[in-house]
Amino acid sequence: MRRVCSILCNRRYGFCLHSVCSSPRLLGSVPSFSCGSSTVFQGGEPVTGCRESKMVVHDTRRLLRLVNVETMKKRLRSIDEACIPYSHILRLSQTMGIAASDLEAEEFVKALDAAGVVFIFRGKVYLHPQQVADLVANAFPLPLPSENDLHFQQLQRLRRKREEIDKAAQRKVRSVLWSGLGVLTIQTALFIRLTFWELSWDIMEPITFFVTSGGFIVCYAYFLITSREPTYEDFAKSVFHAEHQKLIERKHFNSKKLNELERQSLEGRS
């Protein structure tokens, strides 16, 4: 590694490094090295002038960091697994001599994650971030539309107006259903009053029979007209649809325009 660093420094600065680091660790600070024949660096500060050129310690650290990253990338490419545990890459950094402690190993791995070499997620290190990005892109293929898009703004206005119409129609349905409950309750209370107080069961029995038969006739007629089973749910849907159409006509809502904008929006995202 020292030989590689010396060659690279010779190409860039015109001189060689006789000693880059006193320890096998490559990411830490450079404690001492000599350039040329008379310059000595202690703690990263030059003591005497170099006869050929001055080399900044910061550049040396960047150079060593680049070498470390490329070395780790080659090592990770040789691993067949798609992801490895976080502790594995920490031990790998120390084993390769890149870091001397757990803290330095964590800093180095975070730098790899920030550079996009690996992807760290929930204690796992994914060795192929591009594959993860492709999976996310396939899972969420629809891009978010711009808020400044005129078509998008018009689509949002129409959607909000349709939501208002839907809520108004739903309120109408609820009011009709509660009114029906009130009518049935009043009818039952009236029959009880007439049966036990005002009249007698002999008089009220045929009345209740004809009222019940009339209800069956109404339900049967509803089935003949609509070809749908006369249930409370179907009745609520019918009231909702009728009231919805009235509100659309009353507020001059353009349903065709909304459907066209939604279709264009889906085609633009596909």
C-alpha cells in the first residue's frame, strides 16, 4: 500500500513518499512521513520546507481515503450475498487494516453509505444499492405530479368539488334513512295506541294486515322496476345516486372533464 501511495503521489506532486504511515491503518491521521530528502511532517504539520514541492496533509488523507474505498469496494464485490450484517462489515474494515477501532470502522462504513457504495437499513448492509433503488422504483412507479401543473390544479379542484357533492348526497341519504326510522316508529306507536286505548284488536287487525300487504306490494313493484332486490342497502344506494345526479346538474359539475383529466394523469405517469 505504501508503494501504491508513493507512486500516486509521485505522479501528482512530482516526488515520492518514503514513509506514508507508521501503522497499517489507512483512514486515520498521518502521524509522520518524509518527502524528498529534508521535509518531515509531525502530527500533520510540516517542520521544514521541502525542496521539490509541498504536500498538504489533507490531500494525503483524501488520497488514502480513496484507496481505502476502492479496496473495500473490490472486497465487497467478491461477496456473493446481497446483504451482510452491520457487524460483519465493521469487522471486515478492521481486518483489512482500514480502521483500528470500532469508532473508526463505523465512521468508514457511514462514509460508504453516504457515497452510495453500500446501503445500510435496519442493521443490514446491502452490497448492491442500485438493485434496492430499482426495487423501490418498481414498487412506486408513479411519480408525484408538480403542484404548478395547470392540469393537476384543475384536476384537484374538480376532485374537491366532487367530494363536496358526494358528502352532500351522503347527508341526504342519512336524513332519508333517519326519516324512515321515524315514520316506522310513529306508525308502530300509533297502532299500539289505537289497539289498546282508542279501538280494539278486532278493528286494528285488518288494518295492520292491509298495511303489511301494501308494504309487500311496494317491494315487489320496486323489484319489477329496478330488477334489484329490495333491501335497505340497495334503497340507500338508489337514494344516493338520485341525489348525486341532482346535485351534479344543480352545480353544473363536469363529470366528463374530470374523467378525461384522470385518464390523462394516469397515461402521463405510466
